[in-house]
Amino acid sequence: FEKELPAIDIFVCTADSIMEPLILVVNTILSAMAMDYPQQKLAIFLSDDGASKLMFYGLLEAIEFSKQWIPFCKKFSIQERSPSAYFSTISVENAGLMDTNNDEITAIRKMYKEMEERIKNAENKNNTHPNHLSSLLQRKGFVDWKFVSNPNDHRTVLQILNDGRELEQVDDQGSSLPTVVYLAREKSPNHFHNFKAGALNALIRVSSGITNAPIILTLDCDMTVNNSEIAREALCILMDKTGDDVGYVQFPQNFRNTTKNNIYGDFIDISSKFDLQGMNALGGPLYIGTGCFFRRCSIIGKKYVGDSSDLLPWRKDGGIVNTDERISMLEQKSRVYASCTYEQNTLWGKEMGVKYGVIVEDALTGLSIQCNGWKSVWLSPERKGLMGIAPITLTQILVQRKRWSEGWFQIFLSRYNPFLYGNRKIGILLQMAYSSYCLWAPFSVVFLFYVLLSSFALLKGVAAFPQIWSIWLIPYGYVMSLAYLIHLMEAIVTGETLIGYWNIQRGWIIMRVVSFLFGFIDTILIKLGITNSAFVVTAKTTDKYVLERYEKEVMDFSPSPPMLNILGIFVMIELFCFIGAIVKMMRCTTIILERLFLQFVMNGMMIAVNLPIYNQWRIQDSPAGGARFAEGEKFFFVLIKKPIQILA
């Protein structure tokens, strides 16, 4: 079906050139451009909500380097299409390739290092206009940035940097490069921009006026192609005669920088392997925000997809001949689609496109697509399709999970509640599957009540569970042991170590005590009109000391946000209750142990699983100016000091 392969529009979103490093975005763009797919049928659209001149420059660098990178990938059938990831693993995975083609690999590596150095210089404002790009810069220029003085208040910046349907720019083998488009949508303090959801809707409209590909792939700015054939893998489902009702194909979110023992207990791999893959049997998984191939008509809505008569024809007798003139007309026509006022009095964000109203626009959009009659498919090929970068500090993870739980709970309290909105549209089991995520936030209250009540009862010598010799202890023991065995089985199947399994248990506890609790509180405050939703970008930059600790699998609490005070109070209560109960047990060992056996087990496991928290080192300023942990003083006392003051 090579000749029948549809065109694909690839959307990459970025919002902050500082928190999302330029070289990271460039690698994502290059990996997308180099996919094993007809180049003239690929179009990459970069949405830059930070309206960064550097990001635009990085896109120009990516196009220039792709002229050598794409033929190199094709020649050696490279699977990892991100240059940075490829060069970091080549010595291990491609030793034979290195031996036989060392000169070519050395040459392309040198080109990449030179590009990387130019990008670093540009970020340091040492060299923004390299000589080898002077002709391209003269043609495209940076004219639009004369009108961009504030990233939150500027007109639309839209430039088609390469049109792959014409041989405007070709690689070293004479083949056309993919279409590449830069977009910084219009921003104004007088109009709410709807975060990432608004950026995606602007991309949908702008791409409809330029390429209008029937398939759309969404990528986070750090999510690179690890399997060069992922587009063909997805199309095996979307083009199949039984796949006409499939609205989107979702790939797992994998990370290349996860430590051996999963130090922060990230549960995404287990959730992907069991929860999301299991949803295939219920109508399909949710949309997780990245690595997803959509049918354009499914995300816009079938009844809203008009004909393409208003789009500028590609080739027409007597039509436009000059490529620059045609591109200029396309840019001018499409620019209005990214204006602040375009969506006013329309159904965009409500019935059309990515949905507004919650900060997890991806989950809500997937639910809406399924409720419109589409199915979805979870596709996990043997070789991982996409690889991203996981947060490497506890604070980054806590903030990210807080946003997730807050957004899910917003869905549950809105008209999009899975049981109400999905009634008679999707099956009851799929409604329950969605609701299990929606209830992350309120479950934190139940979890805290259950655990703390048991601990206080232990301190007071009050039995909260049956005695050790009671037959009624069997159900409790059965449920607890079976739950841990199931979690262990899931961890082993997904390739986790035993230490990794133990870390995941701690990760769930910390998420429930901190992230989910704050997500619950913020959602209630938003519903009461006391505060507003905020979309926090997950930082991709790291201090070298923080990175060293992460690679050594040492938990990092820097910087320490107020939410960690809750964690300090929690671990303090657990420890004090356990010590108090031990002191009481010394006076009457047998009676206390018989009555409180299960509570001793629960409280003891809670302390054991959180031992790394007690054993952390104190934060102090590093020579580089960033915060890191230095040896000398136990972190526990620093963590507990402020909570004690708060309690007092």
C-alpha cells in the first residue's frame, strides 16, 4: 500500500525555551522528520507558545542538519531517529556498524556536535546568525520578531520554512525534505489562551489550511522516535478494513532515563502494561497527550469536517507557479486561524477539536472522541515506539502528578463525568475505567483517613482490626497479601527489580499523601471560585548535581515546595505512633501484640517503605548556585522542623 499511504501532520508543542531546552526540541523534530515514511507526505508543525526567537532558529538548524541525517538513517536502517539518543547508544547497540562504517559515523557525529555547539552559543547570545545559514535567514529572516516584545502579548508568527511537496529543499540524496512549519499563535492579555489545548487547536486549523493531512500525530517536545516504523505500525490499524471506526491509535509513553530500580517509583510502565492495554477490550484506551495517531475527522468531529474547497489548491493549471508567492499566500491565509479571536462564538474547544475546561485536555478529548462513536487502540510494538525524558527530582514528579489528579477530578465534577457523559455512549466498564483515574484526588482523603486513623489507634492501644487469633483476621490478611502479590507480579512482568517494586509502593504512598491531596484541595478551591486553574510546564532542564544524585539513585527533594511539609507531617506521625506503641508494648507484650498485630504490621511497613525519606541529607547551596543535598545532617530533622512549627 506504499502509494496509498496517507499524509501525516506531526504536531510538536513547546511553551518555554528555558524549561524545555532547545537541543531537546531539535532532536524531537529531527526524529520526526527522519521517520521511515515518504518524506513528501510528512509535515512537522511546531507550536511555540513562548514565541522564542531561539526556538525558530533551532528549527532552521534542524532543517539544515536533516539534509545529512535523513539519508544516513535510511542508509544504515537506524531505528533510533534522534541524533542525541543514537550517538549515546551507538557504542553499545551498533558496535558492528561502528567498525565497518566508522568514517561516515564520525562525520555525521561531528556535524551534530557542531550544530549542538552553535545552538548552545545561540542560547548564550554569542552567535545567533551562523554564516552557513545566512542565505536561509535572508530569505525567511526574523522579521516577525520585530513585533514580538512580550511572549504573552504578540501577533501570530507563522512561517512555512520548507514545503516538502515542492523540491524547495532536498537532502544529500536529492529527495525532498518534509514540510516544516513554525507557529507562535497570537497572544493577548485580554484573551485566555487555554494552555496546550489552545495550541493544539490552533495547529489543527493552521495545518488544515496548509497540508490538511487525514492523519495527525501529537508529540511532546521531548518525545523522540525510537522505532522508525511507528507510522506504518499505526496505519496497519487505521487503514485496515476493520479499522474504519478507530479514531486514534495510542502508543505507550516510555522514558529512556529511568533508573535501574525506579528510584521515584514511577508507575507509568505498570499502568501502560495492564490498565491501558486492558482497556483495548473495553473500547480502547484514553488519550495520554503524546504519541497518538488521530484521524483528523475524529478529533475535529465528523459533522464539522467540511470539504476542502476553501483550501488553496496544491497544483492547478493556470495557478500559482512561484513557490515563494504560493507559500506567502498560504501563510497569510492560515495566520488568521491562530488569532486570539478566531474561536469566539464557535464550537472550538466545546464540540470541535481538543476540549477546554480542564487541565488534562488529553484525557477529556479522548473520552469525547469515544463518546462520539469512535474506538481507540493501544499499540505497544516489540521495539518501543517513542522515548521521552522522565522527571528526575521528587518535586518535579509531585507537581506533575498533582496536575494530573487535579485535572481528572475536574472531569469527574464536570458535565463530562464518565458515568453521565458516557451514559449509553460507552460501556459501563469503560466508564468505570475512566472513573478510576478521576477519583485519584478524592481517594487521597480516604487513604489518609484510613492510615492515620490506624496509626492513632495503635498509639492509643485501640484495636482497629480483629485480633491475631481471630478468624476475622483472615479476610484482612488475604486482601493485604494478595494486593502486594498482584503488585509484585505486575512489577516483575514489566521488568522491574524487587527494589523497584518496593520503590513503586513508596511512590504510590507519596503521590496519595502529597500530589493527589493537593489536587483534591485545588479542585475544590477552583469549584468554589477561590482560585483558578494553572498549567505548570514540567521542567526538562537539570542541575548537574541533581543529575548525579539521580543516576546514583538517591532521592532529591530540591527545590523544596510547601507541599513537602505535608509529607514531613505524615512520616513524623507514622514514626511517633510506632515508637509510642513499642514503648507501651514493652510493658505488656503479649496482650498488646495480640490486639494490635495488624496495625503494627501496617504501621511498620509504612515506616519501612519510607526509610529513604528519613535518611536523606540536608539541602544546602551548591557551588553552582543550585540546591543539592550535602552530607552531614540528616534530612529528616530538616523535613520535620517546619511541620512541627506548623502543628504548634
